[in-house]
Amino acid sequence: MPYHGSKKQSYMGENPYSTKPENYKAHMWCFKNNIFITPRETGYKERKWFLEIQLGSKTFTSPESYGPGDIWEKMYEFYKYYYNKYAKQL
């Protein structure tokens, strides 16, 4: 029987937000300005994540956790928030 790829769903879900030009621009701007946003698991195999936001030497954690359908959307919302807030100031 030929191999047709894995039918298993991606653990964190698909990330359709990274290919949108406005998201990419905000993400790259944040990266170049030492603003990093990373998903961090809430616990072992829970399929929920907090977003860890590093602004220079300070690290913050999102107050809510997000599931596989929401994590990527929320991450890019934060990227756009910081881009819109700080891009004109720097």
C-alpha cells in the first residue's frame, strides 16, 4: 500500500497566519527589535499553550491559555500589537 502521508492532526494545529504579508512584516519587525513571542505548553499533553512574550530582557506570560485553533491567531495578534505600538517610536 502506498504511503499517503500522515493522517494524524498537527499537535498545535496549522499556522495559516504566517503567510499573510502584514503578519510576516510585523513578525520580522519584532524579531529584529528583540521582541519574541513563543508558545509554551500549559502541561504535559494538554494541547493548550500560553504565549511567552520577551521584550528585550523582560519576559511576560499571557494571562490566558489557547488551544490549537487559537494559538497562532493570538500569537500574530500580539506581533501586530507590538509592531503598531512601537514601530513608529523606534
